[in-house]
Amino acid sequence: MRSFVFLLSFSAIAISCSAEVDYSGHQVLRADVKTTDQADFLVELRESFDFWTEVGVGRFVDIRCAPDQVDELKQQLAGQGIKFSVMIEDVQTLADLVPMKKGSENKAGHSMDWTSYHPIEDMHSYLDYLESTFDFVTTESIGKSYEGSDMRIAKVCKGGCGNKPAMWFDGGIHAREWISPATAMYMLMEIVENDADHSDLTENLDWYVLPVANPDGYLYTQTDNRLWRKTRSPSGGLFHCFGCDPNRNWGFKWGTGGSSSNPCSDTYMGSEAFSEVENRNMRDFLMANKDQIKFYNNIHSYSQLVLLPWGWTLEQPDNYDDLFRMANIGNDALNGVHGTFFEVGCIPCMLYESSGGTLDYTLGELGIPYSYGMELRDQGLHGFLLPPDQIIPSGEEVWAFHMAVAREIIKEFVP
């Protein structure tokens, strides 16, 4: 088993470090995990394969494998009594159907729409448009990424920022999850351009939106490797791999489980907490505004989950009942839009433990009372390669979640 894992690890490393990766012949297998022993076996394989979803007992786990790995992986799964099916026959065929589109400037003076996936330059053009058009919108660079991209946030504040309770959400912390920043941008559009439909949300709250929390990784998915997950800082190691999992790098219970110390792993936790400049930039802004921010959401894909702290342990935070209640209020509103079902629960309640995540830090260190993560559409049919015609439906239902939660925040925190 050890030699098998090592050979697979070497193969995975070679793929992750190649330019213009071609995923022709790569398959995504769906494994049906029934027992703890089966889950433990898959956790061991986590270093060797690209797991598209996290391991959890009683759940399906989606695993990408290269053509030369398929037969061996099937044998290994069968040997453990793990039933499986082929979810995606050819990853590259699906990827070719979901391109990134560089927009052209429209009459409003920006390059965004919500029928295609867009590079960060188009998103920034939309931030420029909002800032120049609406007097209650400003933007700020909270710092630069490792490769020098500005990490720009939109601040939606009537009467100036800092005087009201605030909502924060961010997208794209994992680079390949394109629906995440697209949905964040849709919600930003809804907050600002349709303000008249729900002006209570901006009269009583400030909003902070970071569309892309991992800009270097996001760019890399467009130029070199569509399925890249991590940041792009050099991480060393025998094979001189790059990047850290930015959602395993936060400094609350960092490195206590569910992450990897292997620099070539997709779940590499970094050489130390906050080794990644992108996370430090986010941390510093959140720290400076922690008393104002009452809601935090770190948006991912996929699996249709609303995730609650803690991630690092099965123990529950003191305010778990409040977190659970609030999440279900939002989830009911989400479900009412298109009938999409999201499951609500703590991370290790549904999946394996994972430390160093954003929502644990924002609750445990900063004291932001309503700290969440979300896994957006879908449940595996397309995985990370969600067709762009699902951007608007995703945006509509996730906005309904935030709108319902925002009104609860107003009830609780606005005199």
C-alpha cells in the first residue's frame, strides 16, 4: 500500500506542477463511504489523489484520477468494499464546455455580466463602475497577493463605513471554484443596483465584499491548470511545489488535524499559520473591523452545504444553537427560490475534521458571532465545472440566504 501511495503521490505532483494541464481521460469516481474504516482508508489516499469533496461517513466522496490511475483506484476501492460509480467520464471534455470569458466594455462602462465566468480584471472594472456611480459604494485594496494582484473589496456603506453592524462575504479562496466569485459578484450587484428593493439592508447594515480571496490561484486556473486549488507562493519540498491551501492556513487551532504538512498536497497548511500574504491581508482588515462585523461567510463549491464551526473538533462553540438557528433561517429562504436543498451542520458533523479554516478563526479569534462557510451548487454532476447558466440561479438563491440572515442581524444588533 505504501509504494502504491508514493507512486500516486508522485503522479499527482507531476500533474499539479505542469503548465497547460490536459485532463483528457481523467475520470471522477464517486465513492459511497459507509464505515469509519472506509473513511480512514480514503483519508490516507487524500495525499495521492485530487479529492473534489471531503471525506465523511455516510456520504459520497468524489475523486479525480488520471488515466493510468483509474484501474488501480477501482481495485483499491473494491478491496475495501467501497462501492463506486463514474461521475464524470472525461474531465477535459466537461472543462472545454465551461470557458473563462474576457468581457468587453458595455454601455455602463464595465465588462461584467452574469452569464459567463470572468477574470478578475472584469470584476475590478465592475468595482470601478459601482464606486463611480453610487455614492454609498467605495472600494479598497486590502493588500497585494504574492504575485502582486490587488485584493480589492467593495464597501457598501450609507453615511460612511463603521457606524453600523456589518456583513462580510468572500469568494474564490479555493481557486478552481469559479462559481464562488461569480456568485459573490452577483450578490454585490443585487445589494447595490437593486438597493431600492431592499433598502433596509443598507440603511441598517454595512456590507464588505471580497470577490476573490486567492487571485493568483484564480489566474492560474485560467492560464495553466483549470483544477488548481491553492495559492501560488513557492512552498518548497523535494519536488519544489507551489502553494498552500488558504483555508487551512488561518491561525486558530492551526495544524491540529485535517490538513497536510506536505508542501505538494492540495491541503498543505503552510509552513506556519498565516504564511500566505493573502490570508494576512484578510486577517488585518477583519481584525480592524471585528467589533463591527457580525456575519462572516466564506463561499466555496461544491456539495450544497452550510458549514458551521468548529472545523477542528466535534465540540461545539458556545453559540452553536444560535449559529444553527440563523443558518436554517437563511437556508429556508434559499430553498424557497429554486427548491435547491442545502444541508446545515458543523464541518466534522458531516465531514472529517479540518483545522486552520476561516470560519474557526473569525469566530474563535475575532469573535464574529455568525461565522459560516458555504458549499454552493452542485452535488457532483458537474463539480467544479459548473455551467455558466447556473451563475444567476446560484446567485439568486444564495442572495436569498443572505437577505434573510441580514434581517435577523438587524433585529439582533440594530437598536
